[in-house]
Amino acid sequence: MKKMTRFTTAQEAAKLIQSNTRIFVHGSASTPIQLMHAILNRKTELKGVELVSISTLGMDLNDQDLAGHFYINSLFVSTSVRAAVNSNRGDYVPVFLSEIPKLFNEGILPLDVALIHVSQPDKHGYVSLGTSVDIAKAAVANAKLIIAQINPNMPRTHGDAFMPLDMIDYAIEVDDALPEVNYDDGSDEVCALIGKNVAELVEDGATLQMGIGNIPNNVLKNLNNHRDLGLHTEMFSDGAISLIQNGNINNKFKNVVPGYCVTGFMIGSKRLYDFIDDNPIVKCMDISYVNDPRIISMNPKVTAINSAIEIDITGQVCADSIGTYQYSGIGGQMDFIRGAALSQGGKPIIALPSRTGKGISRIVPMIKPGGGIVTTRGHIHWVVTEYGAVNLFGKNMEQRALLLNSIAHPDDREFLEKATFERFEKN
């Protein structure tokens, strides 16, 4: 017998949540904010509820009053959970973004409930997972109970996003604007210089992957004279829109889903959400496909642009932590660094400012104790700062140190030269 979705209120839906259960929370701009607030308001009635997600937007889960009631088991750390994850109220699961669906599909992290945020149903009775298909597709396929927010403001995205309304057990109707993020206010001169340096490495016909933040957006700003670019990326943001509209990105030479942009999730402004709504040129797909290094490598000249917190003089990249403090996560960096390296003519790129906002060198003799290595020195290729770009592939460790020193902040080069000499001085 066909299941019927039951429509209810956020408060009534929240009553379905029981203690000692594991809940998947739809992430990024698809965070089901009304449902989450209703559930958090029941905190005194609940205990031992585990919340599993990647980045969530539009709410704060760091409240110490949630301790004992809700435990944050984060698959990627962002502002909304960072304090909780670095306390006894939560923790972080180190995992490649491409492999998170496997945690759900193989029952490693069995899900009792999936809280999702979807578009209104179309005439065929299908809703769309909207701005975030990524790991949500697998979560929906494996959760015992599915509770959804249905929102006319959620874009109807194509690709793997569609699911029949009757897959949803309970639904509430909302009319809320999606969270917006502006990664580039135009005031960061360092990131602007990095964007120019990276753009010089991008060839016509390249397939692009962009990470999150100011640097990727500045790269996109500098690609207006490039031709026949493709887009196969875990995240899609505002910077790609004009390049698609002007024909710089046409996906002409891609081997994987040629003619279409492929992504896992979208974060940006209302302009972005309007652009992707019912736009067949953009395919939002399961992250186990988008971020599979074997799939990525099939495209030509994959140019993968990711950032880092610090890099040591041998090429080890710390991108997820500051010492033992968990700042973000592995995410898709290694998926694309490896995929780009295996691509014909590919360029894996780590782009970072030479210094932190406090004037501390990001190029260091050694990674801070406890810091995690996301990209190993065996995987590293290009490194870019505002002072230039160097390719470490095939270079020995002393050569790497000298190359990295050449793109460090000028005021840091003397101490890095000294560290290099002390490390590699031969007896």
C-alpha cells in the first residue's frame, strides 16, 4: 500500500524525536531551521540525542545548555558547531567527503531520523533536495523516519535531487528565505592577488573544482578571458554564475556529464538560489559520485583549488585544525587533490595567504603539534600565495623548502631559511 505523507506542525513533528537516537540534519543552505528549533526547544525532555551533519547554516548548536540532551557528532566542523565539537558536548569524525554516504549505506552510522528541507512537490509528486544533495541522498535512503520542511523558496534542482513526496513520513510547510553567505566582500587584497596567481595556472578547456571561501571566488573573477571551461565541483557558489552566462564555462570538453555543471551542494546569495532553480544545466548529485577521485580523473585538465591553515616546508598540508583544535574538516580536499593529479593535464592546487590575520606565517618549519595532515607531502603539487606559485611535485624535501620560502611573506623568509638550513644541514 502506498504511504501517505502526514502534514503537521514543527512542534508536533518535534514530538516524534526520542531520546538516545541518531538524527541526520540536512546541511548548508538546506538546514531545516524551523524543525531544528522545535526539537531543541524540547531539550529538557530529551537526552542522548546524537546530531550528525556537515556544515549547517542559520543556527547555533554551541549552546552549553544542550549538554546531556544533544551530542554533536560532526562530519565537517563549521561555526555553528565548532565550540561544541571542541568540548565534551561533541566530536568530529575524520572522513573524506566522498565516503560519508558509505557510513549510512553500510550501517556504520545507522540513522533513526533524517531531518531534511525540500522544494514544493511538482506536478508529478516529486520534491527536490534543493541546494544540498551531497550526503543527504544517502541519509534519506537509509533513515528509518524522514521529517521534512517543504518550502517554496527551496530551489528545484536537477540531478540526483528528486525524491517522491510519499518517501517523506511527516512534513511541515514553511515559507522561509534560505540562509545566504557572501564569501567575498571585495576588501581582501591578499585574496585578490592569490586569485590572480591561481587564475594564471588555469588553462583553456580545464575542468574546475572550487573549495569554499574568498580565494575560490577571487579565482573565478579572473577567468573572464578563459574559454571552454568545465565545472565539476563539490560546491557551487555565486562566482560561477557570470562565467556560465557569458559562455566561459560551457562544459564542452568534459568527459563526465559533458555539457552540464556538476556539483554536490550550493551556498551563496539569493541570486544563486534563483539561478539554480529548475536550471537543467546544473546537476546536483550524490557526493559519492561527485567526489569520487576515479570519476574526477576522467575529466581533462582538472584544476582543483583548495586552501589550508598551514603548510610545512616539506609540503605537508594542515587544512582542518589549529594544533589540536578542530577548526573544520577533511571535506573534499583529498578527493579532488588526488582526482586532479590523476587527470590528464590536471593541476592540484593549495592556495593560501602567506600569513594569518595576526601576521603569523602559514608556511612553517613544522605543523603545530596535534595538527591534522589532510594533504600529504606525497600528494602535494602546486602551492600558491599572494607572492607566487610553485610546483613541489618531483622535488626533494630541501628543494621544496626553498621553493616554499620563495612565496612566503618577505619578512618570514629569514627564519624559514634558518629552519631549512638547520633541518637539511648535512654532516
